Amino acid sequence: MIKPISHFLAVVSNQSVTHAGEALGIAPSRISESLKYLEEIWNVQLFRREGRQMKLTNAGQRAYERYHHLVYTLLDTVSEDIDPDAIPSVLSITTPVDIGTHLMPSVISSFNKQYPNVEVKLFASDQVMDMSEADIDLAIRVGKLRGKATTEEEVIMKTRPFLAASPEIIQNIREGLYPEGAPFIRLLRLPESKEMKLKSTDATLKLKTVAASDNATAAQQMAYDGLGAALFTGLPTKPYLEKGRLEKIDHVVMPDIYIFASWPGRRMTQGAKALLELFKLELSEQQKLYG
């Protein structure tokens, strides 16, 4: 079944039975036999002719969307078993929104220069994804190490989280005007806390959650708008801080927060390894500028 579907995918890519045969190094008649076989068992028409090109029907488009990633993933897995240094044709990664926004464009650009035939799919989300269900090859995350049996993890660096707020809120904190706790915008991916110990003064700051978000950028924007203090994870990227609008209160003492890589199974794919190394290089460069 894999072979007929791979022939079908080749026709989609080349828009021609003849060109698909040339690409695969087989006779066009074998491609035609595979298409006929699939149309018979699926009871659909997969293509319609437009001049010399073959275009997908609606049914063909649904078949393509359902099978193309599965087949390519299977072929990549087989290739890696035969050749451990093989780079998959599709690389799917997930990162938090802030990393996806500020760091990954440069990383992916560098990766594409080295591996122009590999498609990189980036899912930037502050919600933790099930890597097996979502076909994710590599996750770059910020938070506590998870230590799940179904995934492997590698620490990239430890972060230095800090609280930031508007000058008005900072002044109110200093004057003790928040007996129930300073207004706080909680980032859902980090541990919940009703108080935080400030690193430079060793004082404990009570917090009262006034808003929460699973999106780091949204939480930081709320702090920027003066709604409350927010915890910044201390990524070595250009900070959101702006004098007179959003300023650092202090670094905080809290459970260890890391930037770490995670991947399904026991072995990271070669494509994921290559991209992870480029990410580390970019992180190092950013740390020189903003760390």
C-alpha cells in the first residue's frame, strides 16, 4: 500500500504521470497502475486533467492531506534506520511563542541554507503539545524539566527569571500599598505562586493574581499596559523593558527554570540535531547581546 501512495504523491508533486515516473526512475505505466488501484479501492477519482497537467480533485486533495505526511515520515524513518545520518524531508518543531517569534526565524533561515530540501514546520505555542500525537520531532521549551518516560530531554541553559511592572506599580510596592499582594499576571506554563522572594534584597513579595494567560507575549503585553507585574523567564533576547513604562523589579528566587529540548522516543533525528545546534548558536549570540 505504501508504494501506490508514494506514486500518488509523486504525481501530486510533479503534476504529471510521466514526470513522476522520471523522478522515481520507473515506467509511467507503473504510476498509472498505482493510481488506478487507489481509485478502485478508495472508490474516488483522484485527478482531473487540465491541459498537460494533472490537478487534484476534492477527493484527491483529502487523500493527499491525509497521507502525505504519514508516508514521508515512514520513508524518513526507514531511511534513518538504513542511514543514521539521513536528514528527514519534513522537520516539525514546537516552541513557546516568544522563542518562536524572536529566535526561530534566524535559526530556520540558517537551517534552510544548509538543508534546502527539508521543510521546517514551526508550531509556536505556549501550550505543551503531545509530540507523538502531533508528529513533533523536536520541542524547545521553557520551564521545569518533565522527566517523562515517553520523551528524552536535554538542558540547554538555566534562565534567570525576573519580575517587571510599570513604574506606578513598582512605587506602590515600595510604599507597601498592596497588603493583599501586588497585582500579578500569571503565566500558566510556570509554577503557580502567591509570593516570590526577591534576589537582591532577600525580601518576600506577596502576589495577587489579577489575570492569567498561557501566552507569554499576551501576559507581557498586559504588564506593559500597566495591569500588573509579570514574570519574565529571562530569555537572553531583546527585552520588552522600557524605562518609564515597564521596568525590572528584581530577579526572583524560584524553582529552577530551564530552556530545554525534548523529543519523542530514545533517539533524536539527524534533522532535529542539526536544528538544535543552530538554536544553541543563536542563543549564545543573543546572550552576548542581551544576557
